[in-house]
Amino acid sequence: MVWTLAFAVFAFLPMVGGDYLLQIGAFVAIQSIAVIGLGLLTGFAGRISLAQGALYGIGAYTTAILVTELGVPPLAALPAAIAMAVLVGTVLGSPAIRLSGLYFVMSTIGLQQIVWIVLIHWSGLTGGPQGIRGIPPLSVAGFAFDSPARFYLAALFGSAVSFFLARRVVASRFGLFLRAVSDDELSSATAGVHVVRTKILALALSSGWAGAAGFLHAFFLRFVHPDMFSLELSVVDLTMAMFGGYRSLDGMLLSSILLGSASEYLRPFGQFRLVVYGFILLLTMMVAPRGILAAAGALLRRR
Amino acid sequence: MLPQLLIGGLGTGCIYALVGLGFTLVYRGMAMVNFAQGQVFMAGTFLGLYLARDLGVPAIPLLILVPAISFVAGALLEKLVFRRLYHSHEVFVVGAIGLGVMIENFVRALFPEPLPFPKIFGSGVYRFIPGVLFQKTYLWIVVITLILVLMLHIMFTYTRRGRALRAVAADAEIAGTMGVSVPRAIGLTFGLSFAVASIAGVLIGPLYFVSPDMGDMVGLKAFSAAVLGGINSIVGTIIGGILLGVIEATAAFYISTDYKDVFAFAILMLMLVVRPHGLLGRVVPVKV
């Protein structure tokens, strides 16, 4: 209820903010989709991944190629973007998902780097280091989301849909399996939870969310480049998912807003901006390992 | 052509091995992965750059001074930072990445442009075998790596402190009850891991222009090398590093230069699925 209201309030941002603010808003909204997806894997299945950026990139490139090269109508690229991300994520990720947590993180770094290198060097398909330009604006049934305000609203809508969908997943029987598996694989297996299937499904879901974020991203700057989807993006997504809160979709949404707009409010620090950003991450992990929302909750309860 | 490729591969391989050792030392001790390792390596290069270029420190004192400073930095950071991240491996990974971001961007603020590193090892070329060039810097890299590995081996095998470190790596709790100071051993472990990575930074400096992002790729590849050889084995990591360097050099020549960087990561993913403990690593049984 609170979040429905929050999304409704954010929908009025175009009335007060300029184009620049709306651009940041759209960026945050798109990021939040990938972060929530990753949260399904990280917070609920207990597997952290550093490949979310790569899967996000696959969604974006699938969309860009379909729309520019093959003239597919924008909205029709959405299922393709999601399907591609799910395919790559599960095919390359599931062999490693059986491994213990730390080994899984290691293998996702491999996945991230391989996808990024292929995006740079497979020039015939991806345009290589030139990227893909000239992506038309997102349009649905003839209505083009071509101004910053319109696109912002589309991105916000996407973010809201993904958030409420994720809440449904978490509240479902499958969501229960996820939490059980992340708490204790062995005892959930004895209780009849199919552990590997649950984890692979979580991986597929999180990849799907990344693909959807990538779809929107392709229409955000209407230009895609391999470096947009490097390890840096995966790190940003992972830190957002961890920063907000362990097993808290609300926390992830909050941290997407807080960290996604960090480059703006850290501007006064000039060239030390990213040093401060790193410091915030480090400090949060040191004092609030379960995320800011959990720490705030604990602080409130103590009163 | 092949001997020349092998020499190049051996040189980079030694660098991977040294940076990888930093991962291995911490992993053995803590079962954590310090993803700031690549940035530590880079910081070592820039520390070397400052000392060599601005203060005129020659090669050998530099190779003692830089690791000494890094050792202190590592032990200090363990006390102030890493110790508070042992909550879980996820928290440690993200916290260490945060630290890496800090180090990299701090160095970038001080040195925004790529810079040439002074040729502290001279710029001559040896021709031990006709037709095969052996740069002086490569010789230094190989010799220093050998010396370091020997020193580490002696320390771990024959000294009290080394045995204490191994005891903590095997089982910190038991080691603690046997009178080993566990916090001190862990501080020492981080100090050592910083020191070896920073030496690698000084060794590679003269080969390229140095820039603050140079640690990103080297760090990840060194990590792959450690996994290849066995991330809980010191010997394994060194062999893994050299193997990866040689594989990369030959594959870049015979298969594809564009996809040269893919091999390290393909090996990483493959190894984790097929043999997660690496070529020489020990299998650690999971206890319930």
C-alpha cells in the first residue's frame, strides 16, 4: 500500500522536475528492475551474482539489434530480451549454481567478463566498440515515449510492475522454497524442497528481470555500448541489492534510489566523488551487513 | 616464434602468480575473497612510481620498501576494515569491492593521466638463445618471483610463525586453543597478501604505461589463475599463474588476439564446474 502510494507520488515528478532530473529518475527506475531481480537471487536464494550487468546488457543488445536491424516493433522486443537473458543466464549459470556460495560468485565473474568481451569483439553482430546507434524511441500502439517526461513515466511503470511482480513471487509457495533453501539447503531438501530446481528457477527469474531492465535501457539513451554493461554495472547492481537490505524488496528499491542518484548528490566532492561512494559501501557493509533497512529497523526496535 | 611467446607468457604469468598469491593467502586463512587485490597491486605500482621517479629510489631498495609499506597497510586495514566484514562472504565481497573503488579513485584523483614508469631494471635485452629476445625486466620478474616463492616456502615450512599461519588456515579455533594468536596471524596474512601484490605492481611497472585502472583486469585474471591452480594451494596458485600467462600468450598468437582475454575467464568457469578446488588444491569436505 505504502509503495503503491510512493509510485503514485513519483509519477508526479515531471510536474516539478526538469529534464535532467527526469533522466536520473528514469535511470534509477531502470536500475531498480535489475536490482530487484538480483535481489530474488541474492536475498532470497542466498546466491550472490556478479553477472547481472552482463545479462542486463544481453537484454539491451537483443532489443537494440531486433529494433534497428530487423525493424521489430519496440514492444515485441521485450519478450525476446527477457528470453535471451534467461537463456544465457541459465545455460551459463546453472552448472555453477550447485556449487557453494563463494564458488558461484567466482563463476559469475567469468560469465560477466566473457559476455562483455564478446560484446566488444563480435563487431558483425553488436557493432563492437562503436556500439549500436539510432535506436528509435519506445512506442506502444503508435504512441511514442520520446520526451524525457514520457520515457520517465514508462520506466517508472516498468519499475512498479517489476516490483509488484517480485512481491508476488516472494509471497508465493516458491518464495517460501527460496527462503528455505537459502537458510539451509540440507534441511530444506529433507523437507521435500527440490533444491537445485529452486536455485535454477531463481537464477532464471533474476536473469529475466535483468533482461527487462536491459530492454528499457536500450530506449533510455537510444544507444548501447559494451562498456555500459561491464563488471562495473554488475558491481553497482550487487551493491544496491546488498545495501538496501537482506530479503527486503523495499530496501532494494530504496537503495536503488539512494545509490542510483549518488553521482548527483556526491558532486560537491569533485574528483573524490567515487572515493566517497566506495567509502559509503564499505562503511555500510561494516556497520550494517544486513543492509540499511534492517539496521534502521533494529535501531527503531531498540528505542 | 614459440620460445618468444613462452618468455612473454612466463613474465605475465609470474605477475598473475604473485597477485594470485594475495588471493590465495587470504582465502586459505579466512575462506574469503578479497576483490580489492587488483587495486592493491595497482597501488603498489603507483607507490613504486612515486618512490622511483620523485625520490630516485633504485631498483633493489624499491623492491624492499614498497612491500614493507604495503605489508603495514595490509595489516592495518585488516584491523580497521576487513575485520568488520567477516559477517558473511557476501558482505566481505561487497565491502572489499567498496575498498577497491576507494583505492582506485583515490589514485585516479592524484594521477589522472597514464604515466610512464621509470626503467628501473634497465632497458637492455639478453639473447640467451639465438633469435629469442629476453628483456631485462622479464628476467627481473622471473628471478624476483622465484626468490619470493622460495622465501614464502621457507617461512611456511620452517619458521614458527609460518607454521602458526598454516595452523590458523587449517583450523583457526583449534590453533587458537593451542596458543596461536589468531588475530595476529590474520593480520600477518593480509600484510603478506598486500606485500606480494605490491611487488608484482613494481615489477610490471616498467613494461607499460601505468594507469589507475590497470589493476582491474590483472586482478580478475590473477584470481582466475588462483582458481585454476587451486585457490587454497600456494604452489597451485603459482603454477596456475604461470600456466595462464603461457596459455594466454600462445592462444593470442595462434587462435585470436581479440578474444585473448576470454581464455582466462572461460578457464575460470570451466574449472569451477569441473574441479572447484583447482589443479593442485585440496578438497575440503563440507561438514554438516
